[in-house]
Amino acid sequence: MKFFLDTANVDDIRELSAMGLVDGITTNPSLLAKEPAPDREIYEQICALVEGPVSAEVVSTDCDGMVREGRELSKIAPNIIVKCPLIEEGLKAVRVLKEDGIRVNVTLCFSVPQAIFAAKAGAYIVSPFVGRLDDIGTEGMDLISDIRLVFQNYGYETEILVASIRHPLHVIEAARIGADIATLPANVYRSLLKHPLTDIGLQRFLDDHEKAKKAGSKS
Ligand code: E4P
């Protein structure tokens, strides 16, 4: 399972990618709006820190505009993945960009038929948003299992990226289902590694080792 970070904050990316376990980055216009630096500069810094795919989202809503933006974004670094919204014009843009050899992450997916359209259009990644579905009183993770099943049925190679993750249980469920990627806000990524019993257990091992050393039974 691949773990991406869902942030445009370069400090968080630098810190969290130091373990070598961050497989890619997703950004979106809302995340970029929180950062003071110009977008291009942020993408350049992120691409220098992370080898895996870095999603950079277009803000045009017509095919020509998305293609124009996508081509420009893809020049920033070889690991840039262009992110297009799951609308008619976005799917047209996927086809054109794919012909150029540019990989596209189709974002804002909220239904199985939308995911099928993205796969048929040639998306490299499709991003269903589980948290936002939970927010409106539906079960976001059901969408992930349905898309997994349908993609298996038809042999679609588009990768399923679980987006809008809010907590570790979303990650566990995504892994059970066999989603290809989970993109995690920095706070969720940090919390995944931690378990109080690990800290308590480690402390006990160290204390017992010290006691045994003091008692002289250890050299
Ligand atoms: C994914 O690519 C999106 O940027 C992100 O996961 C959206 O999450 P949100 O619903 O918490 O804004």
C-alpha cells in the first residue's frame, strides 16, 4: 500500500519524508492557498524532496484550459501528476494529456459510475473522497470497496487513491479493501506510527535492562 501526504506544506513534507516511507504527495488549490509562497515554487520544492508522484491541480474548468495548464505543470518536474476534476471537460483533458504522455489524477470522485468514467478516460489515478461522503451522512468507505470490485471485474489499471482521509480507521479500512494509495493529512500520518503500548513497552525494556546492569548481572 502506498502512503501519500495530502499537504502543500514543505516543512511537513521534509520532516515526514525523512523516514523514506512517503510514496507521493497530493495537493489541491485549498491546500496551496494556505501556503505563502507562489504555487510553482512550492511544487519545485516538493518535487525536489519526494521522488514519487506529486499531484498538481489545474484550476481551469474547460478542456483547453486544463490541457494548457497541465502541460505547463508537467514541465516543473518529471514526477508531477496533473490533477483534473471529475467533470466532462476534465475527462476530455485526461485523454489529451495522456496522449502527450502526461499522467492524470482525476479528483473529486464521489460515485462508482464517475470512477468508471475516469478509468475509461485513461486516468492514472482516481481519487474518491471518503471523508466528505461521511460528512453528508453516507459511508465513504463503501465507495472504495465498490470501486475496487468494479475495477477488478473489468481489469481497469487506474489506481484507487483514497482521499479526504480524516483518521487512522479510514487507512485501516482502505488497506483491508486493497486500495492502491491512501493520501494522509500530516496529523493522520504522524498518528499512524504511534501506539501507547509501544512507548510503555519500550520504557519497560529499557528500565529492566538498567536494573539488571546496576544489579551487576550484566557486564
Ligand atoms: C486529495 O487529493 C484531496 O486533496 C484531499 O484528500 C481532500 O481532503 P479534504 O476533504 O479533507 O479537503
